[in-house]
Amino acid sequence: MKIRQAVGAVVFQKNEYLLVHKIKNIDSETDIIGHWDFPKGGVEKSDKDIENAILRELREETGSDNYRIIKRFDNEICFTFPKGYKYDMQETVMFYVEYQGDREDLASQDEEIDDVKFFSKDVLMKTLFLEETREFLYEIKL
């Protein structure tokens, strides 16, 4: 079984949470429908450590370096990929991260992402597409 090691972040600023609009998945030939999710991505060999991996992913997906890691969550987001993907499963280590910028620097640098936006907590739960991500939020009691 091929397991993809990944990182993700619940990014907040004041009472809002940052999501990215994902329109493509480079690990599959299959098209995906666009959906909103937390910034997430695979750990790469060039990443010095897991904290470095999440900061790199945030830079790639949002265009910004204005982040401060608050903590690593104990819970992970795990799911199985559909057939046709490069991997069978993904295990995502999640971080709680504060965005410290003025939002002027937010613009995706990644071909998988076409929009970056902040949402209130109420709208967040309705906007998140993936069931595994919503379940994670219930577990951490955000």
C-alpha cells in the first residue's frame, strides 16, 4: 500500500479561517470538481522537517510567508484515494497556524489552487467540501 505523507493547516486570523479553492490534483489524471479546503500538500524529500513542509505548502498555495505555527494537532486527517491516483492513502499531519499579514500578499502560486479566502467559523463548516476535514474540525472542537 502506497501512503502519501502530507501536511495541512487550520489557518486563522482573528475570527476567520483561510481556505484554498482546489481545482486540480497533480497526483491523478482524473479531473476534480473545484472545492474549498484547508491548505494541504505532500511532504517532499527537500523539506528539512515537517514544520518546514507546512510553511512551504502555505507559501505555494497562498503566496504568503506571513505565518506563525501555534501548534501541531494530535489528530491527523486520513483518507483513501479513489482508483487512478498515485497513492492508496494519505495521512495528513495538521497544524494550527496564525496568518500575520494584511491579506494583500494572498495569491496562489500553485496550479492546483485558483482562489484563497477567509471565512467566518459559521460559513467555514458549510463551505468545506471533504467529509474527513469536517470530521477533523469536530474532533478538535474548533
